[in-house]
Amino acid sequence: MKRREFITLVGGTAVAWPLGARAQQQDRMRRLGVLIGSDDNAEARGLFAEFQHALEQLGWSYGGNIQIDIRWGSDTERGTAYAKELVRLNPDVIFAGPTNVVLPLQRETRTIPIVFVRVSDPIGQGIVESLARPNGNITGFSNADFPILGKQVQLLKDIVPTVSRVGLMIHTINAASAHYYRLLDELAPSLGITPVAAPIGEIGEIEPIFKALAQQPNSGLVVPGDSVLEARAIRELIVRLAASHRLPVVYAQRSFAADGGLMSYGIDPAEVFRRAASYVDRILRGEKPSDLPVQQATKMDFVINLKTARTLGYNVPLALLASADEVIE
């Protein structure tokens, strides 16, 4: 871990505790519940490892002074069942994300502290009353949706200046889907595009959407963060369809670009998971979630797959290549 990252995670809080108080806090075993709304895969486990490592840097050792109960569930039924299960365990704090598992947890408990990550529009979804003063048992780190979505559309136009119709593909079970479509409608006039809603209820609907967009000239597509569409098999299908229909697509996660997608722009989830550990630490040491303001992700990752761009016949501006965090060749 880089030194500046460690300082961010500690945030000055740890040094504010007297040594005796810190020892007393860590003498008894604490219990942490974790509910991650994705399949149990290498990528999701890598993110959790970032979170756990940050906790260790703050003095919490798994099996030493903290017990961790972790559950994985990308679909609604499993997420709801695991939310009930974790609440029955009565942990000291629950770490959860994204929205599809935070909402079930909120329904199950109004007393156990919850720290969330990767949540869109937490006020609009009724998760918190305000960002500055959550005023409940929940706080955490939200997505910076408006600037991210606007940047994603602009990147499409930077690489393919003729793009004037932009679809937005998100699964219908995503609690933030209406929020994303509303944002795209609001952004459309300033970006000079026609917004096209492309909701996915079943996997079989993905290919017809690509066909419909490809049949209309000057079309592009945005695939924002969505735990269902991020699953490896579905992700690979989307990337393959984008290539076969020669449709420019920008994704929110780097994994799409690594698998052959044109480009990705979105939050760095590892950074968010690390920062969330500091809130779990502060709550375990006695602070209340209602006193911890909801923060937004601050670090964005921009990845261009130059090989894919060349295959599709796009000339990527040098300035855009220079601004990328990673260029896949």
C-alpha cells in the first residue's frame, strides 16, 4: 500500500484515540457482516481483499480481534435471504454494496450500523436523508453518477464524433436504473445526443438491443455499473456483440476493456473499498454512522483498448490516449 493511501485510510482518527482506549476496544472479538451483491468470483474477491487489507492496516486482524461473516448474492432472492441472515447474526457493523443488497439490509435493520459502497443516488433511493448528515444507521461511499455518465458520453463522441444517438443498457432489477435514465435525459441536450433507453430484463434481450442500435446510423452505447451485466459470461457476450455489430461502447468497469471492449471510464472500486474500511474502523471504535458524511468516489479510471479501436477503424486522438490511465495494445 502506498503511504498516501495509508494516510487517507487512517484519516487521523486512529491517532486521536488514547493507547489504552485503543487496546480496550480491540480486546474483545468484534463481528463484521459483509454482503457483496455480486457472484463469488476472482474480481469480487480481489476487491474484498483490498478492503480487508485496509482493515488490517487499521489494526483489525481477521481471527484475531475481528470475525468476518461474508455472503455473496447478485440476484434479488439471494440478496434478501442473506440480508436477513446477517442481521440475525447481530454483527457490530455491516459492510455492503452495491444498491441491490443495501436496500434489503435497510429493510431488515434500522439499528445495526451499515457502511455501503457503489450506491447511486442514496438520497433519491431513501437510503440516507442527506449526504452531510445521514441521520440513521447507514452511511458510506456513493457513485459520482452525473459527472461520470456525462464523461462517458463525451468519450464516445471524442472517439466517434458522429455519434448522436446513445443507448444506456442496465438491468431492470438494478434499483438505480430509473435514476440513470433520468440523468441521461438531463444530459442529452448539452451533449447534442438523442437518449435511447435499453433496459435488460432477460439475457436474451441483449442481442436485439445491439441489432436495433446498429441499424440506426451514428449510434453508441453506455453500459454503466451493473452487477448482473458484470458477470463474466454476460460481460463477454456484450463485448462480443459490440464487436460483431461494430458499435462503439463505453463501459464503467475496466474488466470490459480488458476483455476486448473499446474503453471504460468509471470509479476505481478498489479505492472505494479501501476508503470504506476507514468508516468501518471508526464505527467499531464508537462513532455513529449518522455522524459520518456520505462521500463520493474520487478516483476515476480511464482505459482504452487501442487494439479494439484499430479493429473498428477508429482513430483515437493523441490527447485522449495521453489522458488514459491505461492503454491496452
